[in-house]
Amino acid sequence: MTPPEREALVRAAIDTQSWDEVVAIIETHWADLTQWNRPALIDAVNALPPSVLLENPRLSAARTYVNYLPANGTVRPVRYRYEPAAPRQSLLDTLADLTSRSVSARFEGALPESVALVQEALARLGEVPESEIAAVRPVLPDIRVQWAITLELSGELVAANRMYEQTFDEALAVENERIATKSAGSIALNYALAGALSTAEQWLLREPQPASEDGGLHEELDTVRTTGGLARALLAANDLRFEDAAAALDKAPSGDVDRETWALRLYVESVLARSLGQSRQQLMKVSTTLGSQPELHRTTGLNGWLSATVIAELQLALGDVAAAHETTAQLKAYGPLTEVDPARVLRSWIALRRGDPRKALVIAAPGLSQPLTSPRVQAELLVVLAAASLAVDQLDNAIVHFDAAVEILVSEKLPIVLLRLTAEERAVLLQGHSAAFDERVMTELSGRETVTTAPHTVSLTKREKVVLGHIVQGLGPTDIAAIEHLSRNTVKGQVRTLYRKLGVSDREGALRAAIAAPHLWR
């Protein structure tokens, strides 16, 4: 049956108020309706009279669900809200009601309650015989994918990935390409975040390709394509293919359409911004975005962890290592999420950029022996160990660490990690390795500014901090002298000492150092 034929069937049943037929069409063609005839499905569930909803409690949950789905990629409600249904009857009624309550709790930021309802639904599913489960299989992928999203946003990433895998298999079995797309894209994004290129790409290839049936929705506007789009953007950014990354981000549904992936999008956007030297602008955008989110949404679960990580990474890229250190300390509050250990990576780089390479070595080395360490984390730790070894004049160790890192950087297409290094560090470490990377990568590396690094071991007096603060405000020696009630020659002497300590030769150099490391003068 084509989408236009399905549309006509639904409309005819609504027009004649053949409610039993409407219910049968919804349950028989659920997957096709959610993919190709969403406006007709929305009209159908909203047309059902109270008596029909009372007899079929699951349709109350279905109505709430489809009313939240984006229709034609335009406006959708800000929050999903649970509507109480009639007392539960069948297995499907129970699962639909528990899932609807779980999603509503998730949108309120009540993640523990949302997870508890998922566990209750799973327990109920485990109590029934296979024959009952077979009866609900056509709609089970739509239900199970919501359980996966809840587990993911709660920070239970391993359980979420397993749930997405099961959802993917069940969706393909009932030809629900929409949910299969969402599941494959989410798994791909999780592997892309871990820097596991080959596995992420395999899952992206499993995404069903958008069909072109007449009457179908514009698939690029559907929320199920968001995570796959973000995965493509992140993989491209990791490989320094920045135009491809930007194009993939532009194609992924915006936050106005897909409201639950805002933190994941913010993370990927920030990776791209850091690489392009736009960290300061991105930090302002992050601040604005977080200010628009309810407190529970920006401070708990995966979103809270991603938000803190994004801020710390941007602060580190700007050379504000003191602020990055404080922000990274917040990651301890997220418990199991830190077991994948990107926090160790951040702490290592922060120690190095604060001028303490020996501490960086102590922090980074144990991470290599941890089980289940992702390729991205392994590469990051090896590169920071190489840079720290250089700083303590252990060139042989630096070469050993960097040789091991290059194998991962090349195989998983992660040259973005090399942007962590200063120009001097890259020049030494890349000697003899340029052939390992293709010409495009080497061109990008040479054309990109390195991460801004705060001056090492700089200790300013109280007076010098005051003078630097005035320089940041655009004041010259004469103005500073007048404000501080000092002679102009005295101020000029303080400025010369300040320049020497910062390792700069002029006012512009001092200003760049101050912007890169606000902790020096604040």
C-alpha cells in the first residue's frame, strides 16, 4: 500500500466515524503511518472519542506520543507531558502507559523516576509468555527506543547501547525503518564519541536509506536522523574534514525540532569550534544555551556531564587552565559516566598546561591500563604522555608514546588530537611521522592554530596583576599612572617586567596572554 492509499484509507474511516476501523488501521499500519503519514495519524488519534480511548487505554499514550512527533519538520510542543489513561488492561496498555509516564518524567528532568518506570516496564515484559509479546511486536520498537533514550540521558550508556541494539533488530523485523534509523544513528554517535571510527561507520551504514514514496515526509527533518547526523559531523571533525562536519551539522534536525539532543549537539559543535579557533565565541553560545535550559536538564545525567565537559574543553583551549581545572572537578559528581575516563584526559592536559608535566605523567599513565578504554582516550593519553615526556627532557619516552599514539590516530582517523599540541611539540613529535598521515591532514595541521596555551610558571605580583588588568581594559602607561597615583616611569618599569615574565615583547602580546589566561590578572 502506498502512502497516498494509506492516507485515503485513514481519512475515509475518520469521515465515516468508523472507529473500530480507525483503531485497526492504526495498529496494523503503525510503522508506516509514523514514517509516511504522520499528519493523518495525528488526525486519527485526536479524532477518537473518549469511549474508544476508554476501551483502548494504549491509544491514550499513542495520542500523546504522536502529538509530540514532528509533523513536516515544523513546530512541536516544548515538553512531552503524560496524560493519564484508563486502568491498564492488556500488555500493550501497560507498556504504553509506563513508557508515556517515563518519557514525561524524563522531560521534567526527573531521571531516576524515568529509569524506574523503564525498569518496571521491562519487568512486566519479562513476566509474560512469548505469545503475548508476539502480539505487541509491531509497536514494540517505538516503545523500546524510548527506554533506550531514557537510559542514555540518565548516563547508563552501556545499558542504553544494548537497548538500542535490541531495538534496531526488532525494528527491522517489523520493517519499522524510522526506529531502525534512530537506533543505528544513536549507536553510531556513541561509538563516534568514543573515537571508534570503524564501528561507528558500520552502524551508519546500517541506517535505512530514505525512500522516495509519494506522500512521504521529508526525512531530513525527522528527529530520528539527528544522532546519525551528529555522528557524521563528529567523525568528520575528528578527521579534520571541517567542511563535511559543518554540512552534517546543518543537515541534522535543529534543536527546535529535536529538543532532547541539545547537549549532544552542543558537544559536537564545540569540538568543531575548538578546531577552527572559535572557542571564545562558542563559550558564549554554550553559556546562552545552558541559560535557556531548566536546571535539572543542564546539571544531571548525560546532559550535565556533556555540559561540564564542553565548558572545560573550551576553557582549556583558551588557555584558562585554572577555570578548566575547577570545571573538570565537577565531573566527579557524575559517577559511572567518568569510567570511560575522558576526565583523566582533561586532568592530564590541564596539569601539563599549568606547567607541571610530571603531574601530567602521573595522572595519564594509569589510564592506559584501564579496561575498556576507548580508542579516543588511549590516543589522548599517549599524546599527552609524549608531550609531558618532552617537557621533562625524556625524548626516548616521548617517541615511544607518540609512536603508539600515531597507530591509533591513523587507524581511527583521529588527527584532531594533534591540535592539542603546541607548534613546538608538534614539530618535534611529528618528525618521521608525516608520511603516516595523508597530505590533506598535514595541510590542515599546518594551517590551524594550535590550542592557546597559558604561560607556564608565571607568577605575577599584586601590582603586576593590576597593571595587566588595566592593559586588558585598553589603558596606556599615562592613564594607568594617573589611576594608580604613580609616576609614568614607574608604570613603564612595571610594564617592562610584566612583558618579560609573560615572554612577550609588546602590548599586543601581553593582551593575548591575558585573554588566554584570565587567572593571571583576575
